[in-house]
Amino acid sequence: MNEDRPLALITGASSGIGCALARQFVEHGYDLLSNAEDGRLDQAARRLRESGAGVRAVRADLTDAAGADPLVSATTGPPVDVVVLNAGVGRGGALADTGLADDPAVIEVNVVSTVRIAKPLLRDMLRRGTGRRAVTSSVAATTPGPFQPVYNASKSFVQSFAEVLGNEVKDTDVTVAAFLPGPTDTDFFRRADLGDTKLGTMEKGDPDDVARQACEALVRGRAASVTGSPRTKPRHWRTRSCRTAPRPPCTARRPSRERARRTARSGDGPRVTRSVRLRWPPRGQRRKVCTRSSPAAAQPRAPQRPRPAPAAPPTCRLGGGPTRGGEQ
């Protein structure tokens, strides 16, 4: 490791989005502290070292409660400038059909290890007064997921966790970001036993595109960014990257007060007030009415003649007297 180069820690860096993120950071002049649990981590580290970067591979199984300890211990050397918590697993199938050990494994990797790694490294960044942190969330964090309930719930935790940390450190130079990739062409679907599902067979995004957009969002300080190709992003997020968690657009927007009360003040003479209907609420609901002033019609209206009272109908008397038809 070169002490003059910044250091980035990336979990889940043996393949997929994590490996693409590692390549992006190496291209930007970072040394790496990479983590995964499989043998492909060493191969990925060798390829990255060929570009001249210093790479230290730490194999640790995050499905174990103590799996994060070796990785945290490896950060006691040079300070870590960027932390990307990317490791994640899923398991497809109805909750009643999956194995008893599958769901705790998803929670250990996606939730427990995220907290166990984030806490000591966040303390170190706050002590130094600088640092960037990121977590790989998912668009699955925004909605419940039938036949992968634990995975979607765990990503909702990750998304909420990142937003809360970002709020806690908003007055410091430490930033926290969350990436929300759509379906991406990785081993996730095969390992989660989702390869034959509609989600597993649909068109997927390129991991390199996801990693490039994630790095751009991290540099710009965005708190949340939906990454991936336009085809794999949800329709209402295809052109949306925001500083807070994305939300679906409102189907009917209320016009602003200034827009509803615009008045023309040119000309002289009395201002005539007339009612204008707003476009809110939607059709079929009760509408509010506001007043609008205009300089039109300076001439006063002519007084209207009072309408004559209607004539009383002729009375009808039983046994005789006048009726509507005349004399009996």
C-alpha cells in the first residue's frame, strides 16, 4: 500500500457490482482493501494489481456473526478514505417454502454486517473529520417483494440506515450515500435461485454502468442515486437522481398560492372580483374557490327591475265557488 494514495474499502468485491466498483476506484487512483468470501476474490485482486494499484484482499464470510471482525481489524493501518458496503445476498421463494437457515443468512449479510462494519469506521472518519461512505441498496428497498420478502425488507433497512446516518453527519465533512441499482447482470439471481423467474429473465443493466454512476454520485455528494441503464430503472425514476430517497411522483399536484392568485393590475377604475375554480382537488371531488381581481368592466351594472310577485292562484271551495276552470 502506498501511503500517498487514498484507500477505499469495498465489500463483495469478487464479482458483479463490487468488482466493477473496485475497477472504478483503481482508475481514480485509489488503493483497495477488498472483501469477499469466495475464491474469486484473489483472482480479482491480481487483475487489479496489474494496473499498479495496491490491493489487499481479506476473505471473510459475512454470514457469520463474527465474520466482519477480520475486515474491521484490517483497517487499523492507513486511514480508510472511502467505505463502500456492497456485499449482499438474497433468497427467492415464499417464506413458508425457504429453508430455516436461508433467511438468517440474508439478514446477517445485508443488515448485521452492514452495521458491524459501519459503526467503527464511521467513528474513525468522524474523529479525522473527513470521509465518504456508501451502501449498495436496491430499488427493491422501496416496495415489498413477494417471494423474496426478507431480501426486500433487508434492503429497506439498508436504505433507511443510510439516510439516518447521512442526517446524523450532515454538519461534518463526512458524507453518506446510498445506491439503488435496478436488475443488474450479476450472479445474484443464480445464487438467490431466481434465474427462472420473470425478474431473473428480464433485461438487466451492466455492472460497469452501475458502478460508474455510483462513483459519480459519491463524488457529487448525492445522498441517494438510482443507478443502472434507463431500461432497468423504474419509469418514474429514469431521469431522477436526488439528494433524498426517491419517491413516486404525485398524480395530481396542487397549484401554488401565487399561481392561483395571479391578478392583472394594469389600468384604472374599480377592480371587479369574480370567482375562479382551481384545478385541485381532482375532478369528482369538492373544489375550492378563490377570488381573482381584474380591471375589466369599469361601467357599473344597471340596476335590475324587481320581479313582480306571482299572482295568487284562484281558490277552490268545496261545494261551489270559482276554480281554475272558471265558474262551476
